[in-house]
Amino acid sequence: MLSKMICCIFALCTASAIASHAQTFTTLASFDGSDGDGPVFVSLVQGVDGNFYGTTEYGGTSNGGTVFKITPAGKVTTLHTFGIADGSSPFAGLVLASNKKFYGTTSSGGTNGDGTVFAITAAGKLTTLHSFNGADGGFPAAVLVQATNGNFYGTTLSGGANGDGTVFAMTPAGKLSTVYAFGGADGAGPEAGLVQDANGNFYGTTRYGGAKGGSCSDVAGCGTVFEITAAGKLTTLYSFCAQTGCPDGSFPSAGLVQATNGNFYGTTSTGGVNGNGTVFEISAGGTLTTLYSFCSQAGCADGSSPEAGLIGATNGNFYGTTERAVPTTRAPSSRLPPGAR
């Protein structure tokens, strides 16, 4: 179970060294099932009221997950409990929109069982905006991003015209359009959300797909980095495991973060010199540089298998986590539903 997993937190320094300060860790709340269970892939978002909002994958009255609010002092309020008709199992967190509502996704449930997009107020009034039907995508597992045009953009792990996942756009009122359907050679199974640059284009990763050269032994491909316009023109910037032995990494599950130098930074869950994942930099033109290969220190003291992305700090460095602190020979984990690959 997650409580038994070993993890590691790391900093990738691109600027000056950071002074060490004593830190105090405080547990604000513990879920008991009735108020939610398993906020596994969720980052909290702060509302305009100063409170924090998030989701749990399970728990609640129907065990379909919840949307919750927590005060800075640690008081948890369950705002909504998912059933089946209104969605089930939200993997991703919420995004606070310009209209002060929160928007999110459920990975399953809804009218067709393929997941939903929803909006919810700070008071807990939830509106199901769209139920995926497979043809327009299925199993959305990533947080949405509100673009400069006011619409929301996201990804689905599966579904679409080719069954390999989609990029979609949705208006705040709930009108959904499929921007792009992946087809394997151009990527498959996008687990993470998108980031928009100053030119209005979006960048992201797919867990699988892409070219199968180098040492990529997975029949579905070892993952990609892509650029896509709001109109749906997709460019595959890089296919992982393009080098013999996969020193460039493989199977990215997290999204990208753009730095002030205009380049993007991310992680791969496996691959690298030691096979335990990497941190990489990629330019908007597709030039990839592997910055670090995990498990480079004795006993994997530096961690292994980063499943999450990075955050850029004001000091110019990047911070992130690894799922494990021991070497791994296991296959990369995935949020894909059974039979979706």
C-alpha cells in the first residue's frame, strides 16, 4: 500500500546552493474513508477564500471519491461524494478558474463509464459538464489547464479515434471538442496535463508511443514529448529511448514545467544510465538533454522512479520527488485501465 512505499525528495540545482534551514512537519488531517481515501496523485489548490481544495480517489459514502476543502488549521469538509452517474475515482486535482469555480475530472463513471469533466463551487455545488464516451476520449487522469483563451485543455489516457488517448478542449460552459487523437506512432497514453507557453501552444508528454528505435522493447513505444497548437496541430518533439540502452530515459508519466530560459523540464520514470529514471531538459525545438540519472549514488540514496513532475522555485532550482529510494527492476506503473494499452 502507499503507506508502505519508500519515497525520496530531491532538488535539481541550476543556480546557487540553498542554505539549510530547520523544518517543522505538521500533519493537518488524516482521512478515515468516510471523508475520503487515497488522494494519491493530487496537489492541493488554494481558493480565493484562503482554504485548500482537492480530491480523493476513493472514500465517501459511495467509495467513488470525494472533493474536499481543508482550512490552513486542518479542518476537513467533504464538499461532494461521487457516485457513478456523476463520475467516480478522480485521479487529478482541481484547477481554480477565472470564474472562481473549480474544475476537475473523474477517471471513470458518468453516463458512459468513461469518466467526466465537472465544475464545483466552493460551497460544494457540483455540475457534471461532460461524460466521455470512448470515441471522444476515456479515462482522464490529469489536471486541467485554463488557457489564455478562457477554455480548459486536458488529456485522456485512452479513447479517441485510435484508442490511444486524446487532447481535448472544453469551454467553461461545458462544450467539449477533441483537439487531437493519438495514434501510437505520435504518442499514446498521455497521463499528465499540459503547459501553455507565451505563444499559446501547449506542451506535454505521453507515457507510451513514439518511435520504437534504440532499445525500446515496449511494443507500444517508450513515450514522447509533444507540442500542440490550440487548433490541433501536433508535433512530436522527442521519442524516448532513442539511444541504445535508453540513457535518455523512458516512460514519462509526469508533465512539463517551463523555465525562464524558455526550455521545458521533466522526468522519466525509468531509463537513464542506471535504468531508474531521469530528469531532462528539452527545448521548444526538440533538443533533449538528460540532466540526471537516478540511482547514481550508493544504495540509490538519490532515489529512483520519479513518477511526478518538477516545480520551478524562485531561486532558479527545480524540486521533485521519486516514488522509491531503492533500485527497481519492476515494470513502470501506470494509471491505464485494464485493456487500455
